[in-house]
Amino acid sequence: MVAAERRRRARPGQLLVHHLGASQRWRIGLQTQGTDDGPEPELEPLPTIDELRQRWQAEWVAVDAWLPTLTDGHVQYVHEGVPVWQMLVHVVNHGTQHRAEAAALLTGEGRSPGELDLINYAEERAGGGNTEG
């Protein structure tokens, strides 16, 4: 029972590590046109929250540096029948799925992460709250 309990409690962390690894692999794969598979943090010991936060911060720096290099031709390119733009949409949706799964698990444990809706984040960044009359 102790090992099963540990696995159950580690699951939100495992989901978030997988989300990071998948995001890294997609970015690196697209950057290198498939010549580099990218890291597999899921195969490493589960990082601490601070380590995971640092890894995500580094990934966002890499994404921010990469996105401006994309051209219309790149995002319209079709690889194995799938346009790159659809691959990018998949990465976003994949992350949304895993964040929601982790949030549900945390909420079930009485540790809700709060609102995860993008609009709440956008309104907060824009200066706080609802701007509708």
C-alpha cells in the first residue's frame, strides 16, 4: 500500500514532467527537422518543484528565442501529412490536457491550483480583471 500511495501522490509531478519533456521534444524536433530527439526527463528521478520550475523557465527562454525564427513557409510545411502549424496546436492542446489532469488530481487531494483558464491569466496580465461594462 505504501508504494501505491507514493505512486498516486507522485502522479501530478509525473504529468508535469512529461508535459515538459514532450514540449522540449516537439520544439527540438521541429528546430532540428527531426535530427535531434530531445531530452526525456520522464526517465530521470522526479525533480523537486523548484527544479521543475527552473527547467520550465529555461524551456520558455528557448521557445521565446525559437518562435521569432519561424516563417510562414515553416509553419505551412507538411511533414508526414501533417502541417507544422497543426503540430504546434497539438503541443498546446497536449499541455492543456496534462495541466487539467494534474489540477484534477491536486483538487482531489484538497490542493486546488485555482483558476487555470487562459482568459484569467490574460486579464491579470492586462491590468487586473474583467474589462466588460
